[in-house]
Amino acid sequence: MGSGVMIGIDLGTTNCCVAVLQGGSPTIINSRQGQRTMPSVVAFADNGDELVGVTAQRQAVTNPNRTIYGVKRLIGRKFKEPSMQSWNKSVAYDLCAAANGDAWVKTRDGEFSPQEISAILLREIKDVAEDYLGEPVSSAVITVPAYFNDGQRQATKDAGKIAGLEVKHIVNEPTAAALGYGIDKDREQTIAIFDLGGGTFDVTIMRSADGVFEVLATHGDTFLGGDDFDHALMEYLLDEFENDFQHDLRDDPVALQRLKDACETAKKELSSTPTTSINLPFICTGPSGPMHLRHDMLERELLEDLCSELLDRLDEPCHQALDDAGLTADEVDQVLLVGGMSRMPGVQLKVEEIFGKISSRDVNPDEIVAIGAATQCAIMTGELQDVILLDVTPHSLGVRVKGGRMSRLIAKNTTVPTSEKKLFATTSDDQDFVEITVYQGESEMVDDNTLLGRFILGDIPKRKAGEINVEVTFLIDADGVVSVTAKETLTGKQASVKISPSGGLTATQIDEASGRGPRRAAVG
Ligand code: AMP
């Protein structure tokens, strides 16, 4: 994978968008259907074909168990996490536990890691871009929610690899948005990027001046997005239907899929009109024949009431990000809204409440992240000069020490790339190895944080407790990916690992998946 064009990809929970820099300005590449974004949906058809994007979305109602959406929510998650259990209940396809406990997708076609499903989307994007450009595409900048942890970033890189793309850089979505927005604005300014997509919420505070884009702080919630708003409305209508007809639709995947689509459409409509209606004839068959789900006069106010808890969850990450940046809301010059959900008037009102100002309206929230990713490609190839991007790590990093406490080496919101060292002494006599356990998170106690990985530095000289020192070095690269080295200072013996997350795919699994290519085999 050497020469070839580099593309910028916004690999969204709900939609993907791809852009490339042409003649100095970023251009969105249309999907095969001529749309500027592509639904992040993959399906397996009866003839064994993989369907991607609009084609997959269109047949979702008739093929609900083999139509997979929202897979970005699964990346880096364990099957037994409560969030995965509730996701499993609310989608028509099945989740399962991989051998290492990761949440995977299960259909009658097989079991798939979220990386493989994401790779199907990326492969389609690569193909479409190649058709458009008339030359090979070999590499990409892919954006991820700023709040993605190390494992989720590595998984995204692995998805790229499976799709035959060298992922040159992982950029945080809000950072990309600011880059896409601010590139031709040379005024010094502080920008808050409020990014509410289909599955995740991020808020980032940035300063831009003289071509330097510096992230000051970032915060978010990787499990709060548009799907939750759809589900809030769905739950209301499911309860209403059950009360009216004593019939629970929750075990009927086809009905659930139809209702989900209808709720999402209604939610979107309520962003521009005060009322709408939902009408799903023949939603199921009851003891006395076909039943219909109907709700006339669905009001925007009702949706906002149903979603009030979700809207309230937007407060804390914004205040935390401002605090971490050492700023008050007054000191923010511009608020950029990113992500489709930011079109909801209730969300915009919330943003105004928090930041005390109206958000910038001259941005297309669906495209700005991909535009920023393409801009980053141009910075990396040298096509665009005098622009520097300084991003931060969203989580603190440390190692486990006595009493299950976390000794922090790198604090959250430190500019990356970065590296820090700390000395640790042995704690028992004649100890001949040390185990380094690496965690990411803000709690003093490691059990409340995320385990990134562990490794052992063995054969160290046996001495009295405290006489042997081990120097631990953490390195976070510009993609936010972590490596750790431990060195025994007396003999200089060292061990180092690129942290492979406690989940994720092995190199062999990635190779196997890349070799598989699009599936065209017949399925039973
Ligand atoms: P993204 O991941 O940024 O593509 O965001 C997709 C989410 O935005 C989905 O949950 C969509 O339902 C939601 N969305 C898109 N357009 C609108 C709209 N006009 N009003 C409310 N939500 C919207």
C-alpha cells in the first residue's frame, strides 16, 4: 500500500461521509446513489451478497435479523456490559460474545466482529472513491469520537486494514469539524464543537490562531446519540400500543424495525414542523386479525418531554470540558454544531442555555467532519502547509499500584503525541518480576477505570523490597494509541508493548478478515 490517493472518512454511527481535497478545496464524494452521505448499514441478502448503504437500509424491514446498523456502538465493548445488553434488546439483529468477551454481531451468515462490519462500509467507500477519482485509493484519515478510548481507536484502525486501507491518522471528530470550519478563517478564536451524532456525544473546546488548531479540552458520552432519542419515542409508542391493544410488539423484529424507522423519520420531521403523525398499518396480526399502529398529532413538545433526560445528559460533559479548558462559557466565541441530531430544536436550545449564545449556522453538520478529515489528509501529504493540529488525549492513563489505586502518568487533555516516565520500586523481598497493568480513566481506583492491558517484566535481580527500580514510560502517538515500556534501572533490562487492548482482534484475525474480501458465497 504505497502510492494512491488519501481520502478523509467520517465513519459515523448512522451515516458515513467521504471527502477528498481537489484543487485545494475539499470535495464530498457522492455515494453510488448520488447522495452526499451513505447510511452506515450492512445487510446479508438471501443470494449471499453483501448490501451496503441505502441498498441495505431499504430492505431492512423485510430482512431485519440480517441488517446491521449502529455497529460503531459495539466497537471496543464487552458483550456483558449493560449498554450492550440493552442494545441487544432494542435491535432486530443479535449480538453475541466473542471468545475474548467482545460484543460481536451474530446472524445466520456467521459471527462478525464490529471491525469486520465497519470494514464492509469502508470497502464500499474505498470502491466508490476509486470510481470517482479514477485512481487507486490506498490510505485514509478516519475520524472517531474524541472520547473513544485506546481500544476503540485501534479497532477503527483494524477495520481500515481489513478494508485494504492504510489508516494514516485517526482524528477526533470535533477536531476535524473545527479544522473543516476554521481553515479559511484567520481570526484568533475559541470554538466549542458540540457533536451529537447517531450514537455518541462529544464536546471539544479549541483555540485557533495563525493556522494552529489547539484542542484545549474534550469530554463526552460514547453512549448517547440519536438512536436513544428514537428509542425513547419507540418505548412510548410500544407502551401506548400495549395499553390500547394488550399486545406487546417487543418480540416482533419486523414490527420493531418498522417502528424504529418511523420514529426516526418522525423525530427528524419534528425538527422542522411542530406536529407529525405515525401510521403503520398491519403492524402485526392479533387474535382478531390485523392490527395497526397509529398516532395522530405527535407533537414536538411530546418528543422533547420523552427525551428530557437525554437532553439533560448533554449538560455535564459541556461544563466539564469548559472547566478542563479553564474557560467560562462567555469566553467561547463560536459554537459549532456537528452531527445530525444537532438539528433538533430542543438540542439547539440546550446548547444556547449552556453556552449563552446561538450556534454557528453556516456549517453542514453532516459533512463538516469529512471535510476536516480531507483537510487533515492535505496537511499530511504536505499539500496544505502552515496548518498545525494539536490534539489531546481524552482520558488519563496510569498503572495499578498497591491497594488497587491508579498511579497517573498522563493526565487527560494532555496534547498528543506525548510521553511520560515514572519510577516504581519493588514491593517485596526477592521479587523477580513486576507486572505492569495499564488503565485509562479518571478514578483514583483502577477498578472504576478501563483496563487497557498488562505485561510482565521478568528476570529482574532479586533484592530487598524497594531496592530495585522500574522505570515505566508511556507514549501516546498522534492517533491517541498507547505504548508502554518498563525498564529495570540496574541492569537496563526492558520490556515494551504496544498496548493491545483487553479486547479487539488479533493480527491473525485481521489478516484472515482482510483476505476474505466481500462475501459472495451462497448462504443457507
Ligand atoms: P450522524 O451520526 O451525525 O450522521 O447523526 C445521525 C443522527 O442524526 C441520527 O440519529 C438521525 O436520526 C439524526 N438526525 C438527522 N437529521 C435530523 C434532523 N433533521 N432532526 C433530528 N435528528 C436528525
